[in-house]
Amino acid sequence: MKRRDVIAGLSCAAIPFVSRAQGLKTLRFVPRYGLTVLDPVFSADRVTRICGLAVYESLFATDRNLAPKPQMAAGYTIDQDGKRWTIVLREELRFHDGEPVLARDCVASIKRWMTRDLLSRTLAPRLDALEAPDDRTVVFRLNKPFSGLDFALANR
């Protein structure tokens, strides 16, 4: 018997049997262990992190190739020297209670994240100011360029 025959046989045995009850349209997912904390900034728990990525929006998110793409941002510009990032929020962003999401809310959230996250520790020493000059604009003023800012914000 060849090793690849054994592996092929095991992989077929490992495929779960899926059945559907007649008339039911509810999919139930039960993770290995429960979600106990909803705040992905407060907890490093993997289930909390996955839930946070699925539920909460951020300025940027990663696509299937792990490339950062604007999510809450309608667009952004980077000055030629790479020291100023200006991010404009999409119109009509709302919280769960219908209140508008403002740039100052994003600034507060990013500052909170920067006190706890390891990735933000590479950004913090380069940050001179994080500002919200109006309701839809977030400005990062850096003392030296940080080309991975979009990636860092997508993985917060």
C-alpha cells in the first residue's frame, strides 16, 4: 500500500456528512469555544478577533489576497513625502443606533487601539498628530513615512 493511497482514504473519511432537514432554512454554526468578549481591541482571543473582523468596519480591510482596500474610507491621499495621509470617510456611515459615524469617532477608536495593539507600536513613534479637521476627514501627520499605514489599519 502506498502512502498517498492511505492519505487519500483518510481525506475521504474526514469529510463530514451534511444533511438538511426538510423545510428548515436556518444554518447553525457552533465554534469550538464560545465568544465571551465582543471587543477585539480589549481581547486577543482569536474568536473575538474573527467576530470583530466580521461585524465591525474599519477604515481599511484586506481583500482575499491580503491587500488593504478602503472600507469605511471613500478614498485617501498620501502626500509625496509620505508623511501625511488624508482619509475621507464614505457618506452615510451609521452606527447601529442610526447615529452618523464622524471622523472624531474614528480618531478616538484608533487612539484606543494604539494603546493596546502590537502592530500599532510601530506606528506610534512615527505619529506626530492624528486629527479630524471635519466630520468626514481623518488626517495622520507622521514624522517619517509609514508606507504600511493602510495595512496596519486593515488589521486592527
